[in-house]
Amino acid sequence: MSTKTARKPGRPISEEIRARRREEILDAAGKLFAKHGYSDAATQAIADMLKVGKGTIYRYFPTKRELFLAAADRVMKRLMAAVDERVAGIDDPFVGTGRAIEAYLEFFAEQPELVELLIQERAQFKDRKKPTYFEHRDANEGRWQDSFRALIAEGRVRDIPVGRITDVLGDLMYGTMFTNYFAGRRRSPREQAQNILDIALNGVLSDAERQRQRKERVE
């Protein structure tokens, strides 16, 4: 005879089940919003995809707006987790930065539909002071700035405000992600990451031209 006790009607759902259901709703919502757009994506269609009642969706997300913004937030949390996993255990900041950029570009290359959510958020919710993407970017840039401070202290990077460095690298990544999406590029994320770092760190000037530029500034 089984020792398991069936869940009685009205018994609270466990947090594990709630978390799993929430992820299922966000996964379905993200796909639907990406495919049809915020305005045309119906909550009922999400419920149909999951074979649940529409009321179930509203118990987790009372409004369509909350559901969409939660789906966009989930994209960024998954992105940050992918980057963290790729750089785990790497001590050299330059290597870590390259791996982080590669993981970032790879994340969106493998799931281009997620770019749509970031585009739609900016288009649909102009009342928000800061889009979800930049909320997460700003919250995570501190550790990268710390890495560049350490490199400056070691004499490996010239002494300039670290915010300038992370802003430029962040903008290059952001622009590359959108260009890949709109242009339908299928370049290797590793190759693109190396190109970003090469141009950002080494520039485009030859050693001779750098010397000439420095001489002219002194004169």
C-alpha cells in the first residue's frame, strides 16, 4: 500500500510547484510575445499553450504588463547566469572579459527571439525610466569595473576612469547583438568577441602611428 498522501482540495501548492509553474508561464509568454508582439499576444493563448485556465495565469501575473515585464526580466537573469557560468574559475581579467562577451553574444545568437522582447519593451513601455536590460547591466557592471581597476593597478591598462571602459565595451556588445539580429548575421560569437576586444584594447593605429600621435600632442 502506498505511503503517499494525496493532496487535499484547497491545500496550498508547494513553493517548488509554484516556481516551476511560474517558469512554465514565463517560457510560454516569452515565446508568444516574441512571435506575435505584445499587443497581439493574448493571455488566453498562453493558457491554451499550457493547457490551463486563464485564471491560473492571472494568479501568478495579475496583468499582461506584469507578465511581459517578468518575461523580459527572466531573459536578463538567464543571460547573467550564462555569463557567470562561462567566467567561473577564470582569474585573468582579460580572459574573463573575452569569455563574458562571447557568452553574451552566444546567448542571443542561440535564442534570437529573446532580442524581440527587449525591442518590444522599449517600444511598448516608454513610461519606464530604465528598461530591464539597463537595470541589469547597471547592477552588474561594478564587478567588471573592479577588474579593470585591478588591471590599472598592475600597470596592464592605462589609468582612465573605469566607467569609460565598461561603457564602451557594453555599448559594443549591445550594438553587436542588435546588428546580428537585424542583419541576420551568423558569425561566430567567439570571433566577434575577439574582434571587439582587439579593437577596444589594441585600437586600429600601428605602433608607429601611436608614436607619431603622441609626439604631435606633446608638441
